[in-house]
Amino acid sequence: MLSYRHAFHAGNFADVLKHSVLTLVLEYMTRKDKGFTYIDSHSGAGMYQLADEYAQKTGEYKDGIAKIINADDLPEALEFYHRLILSLNSLSQNSLSMNPADLSLYPGSPGIAKEILRRQDSAHLFELHSTDHVLLTEFCQRWRKVFVKQSDGYQGVLSLIPPPSRRGVVLIDPPYELKEDYQKAVKTIIKAYGKFSTGTYILWYPVVKRSFVDGMKSNFINSEVKNLLQVELCLQTDTEEYGMTGTGLFIVNPPWQLKSQLESILPYLQEKLGNNETSYSLDQLIEE
Ligand SMILES: C[S@@+](CC[C@H](N)C(=O)[O-])C[C@H]1O[C@@H](n2cnc3c(N)ncnc32)[C@H](O)[C@@H]1O
């Protein structure tokens, strides 16, 4: 029985890191005319109302997107993501004196993809939760070339790889309600890579227990996967206590300039979203 609802967490610090990377990767893919396929294994609802009871109950977005929405000193690499959130909220760079707590909309990963994908690109979105699947289907109504399925996203990824265009981005963003997600997510990428080694794969993870992250890392290192970047933003130092202290992404075949873009984004997010315990890291774990 699934209980995770992303609406509680939409726009938090982990979403800011994940979605700024997703935005940069998808924007890079649109630099060539040839269409590409976007596969989102764990899609969520697509778009979130920040005024609703879920987001207000945790208020997580107030410590995430709300802290940078009025910024006028963003690194260039964050500007596209920032503009996208502003335009969804019908705001422009010139109206940056709003109360950040009044932000009304925050996109999920499908919401970001919908803004960036073109007519020649297609999206395959998987979501198991019945309520979020309904919301996602409604959200996608006027989007051509989108395929929404209420089925297992890990199997979904493997069934679609390689995409006919041989150009593809896969986002794997499980809720980690089940510990097996840590290994299942990595194994899915390793298998998919075996069939489609030129695809870009983005895997999100929470830092809850360091040993789980280390396990993912060593599985990648012992696999055939090449060109793997790992990025992390930890608000607090690792602890054995319950709760998420940090967040990270493994990115296989990142766009060539993503590492340098992250070199400018990470210190900025550390300063704006963090505290004196906050740290970040960026490592090319496996060379090309
Ligand atoms: C972290 S949320 C996704 C957030 C979304 N990717 C975003 O960035 O906005 C994880 C979602 O995966 C769904 N889910 C859990 N297990 C799944 C599975 N095996 N296949 C597809 N969806 C699943 C949950 O219902 C939840 O909505």
C-alpha cells in the first residue's frame, strides 16, 4: 500500500536541486532538432498547488523554492529553472517583490518536461498511486505525445529502452518508502544502460542513511556504466537519527557542461537554502 504523496514535499530543497538539474538536461536535449524521448518512472501528480493542505502542512517549499524566488543574484545556470517557475506563476523577473510564501504553483517533473519538450519530443510517465495518477492524467490532457500509465515505473523504463529516436532522458525518482528502492533503482539503470548506453539517466536519492547511498555508489562502480556524475547537497551532517538530512543525484551521461553549471549552482544553494552545517559535493565517479 503506497502512502507517499509528493504534494507534501513539492518545492523543497531537494526538488530545487533535482528540478534545476532536470531543467538543464532537458534544455540541452532541445539544442538538436531531432526529437527525443523523456521517460519519468515515478512521476507524481505533475503540478502542485502550494496553497493546498498538503504543502501548507509541511511548509517545505518555504525552505526551498520560496527562498530563491525573489533572487536577483542567481547564477546563470539557475536562471532557466527560475524563469520557468516564475512564468508558471504568471510572474516575470520584473515582479520580484512578492511575498515568497504566496507562490501558488510548483511543477513536478512532468510539469517541467511539459514546459520544455517540443512537438517532436515524446514523454512516457509512470505513476502507481491512484489519486496522483488521476491528477497526472488530468494535467496531461492538452499535451500531445504524452503517454501516462498507472504501472510500475522500473519495468516501464526497461520496456521503452532503447527509444526509436536513440535520444532519451530517463528520470528515476522513487519515494524510497521501501528500502529495496535503493538497489532496484540502480539495477534498473544498469540494465537499461546495457540496452541503451548513450541515454542520459538521472537518479534522485535522499540522504537518510549514508550506508544506503554508499551501496548505490558501489553498485554503479562495479557495473559497466561509464560517465557517472554524483552531486549532493546536505543541509545537515549525516546522522543515524530518523529523517532526510541531504539529497543527491547520480547522472549517467550528463550534458558536457552540467558539471561546471553545478559548480556555480551548489555554493549558491548552500548559501541561500543552507545553514552552518550545510555542505555539498560534486564528483565524476566514473570517467567516460
Ligand atoms: C518522489 S515522488 C515523484 C516526484 C516527481 N518525480 C517530481 O519530481 O515531481 C515518487 C512517486 O512515485 C510513485 N511510485 C511509487 N512506486 C512506484 C512505482 N513502482 N512505479 C511508479 N510510480 C511509483 C509514488 O506514488 C510517488 O508519486
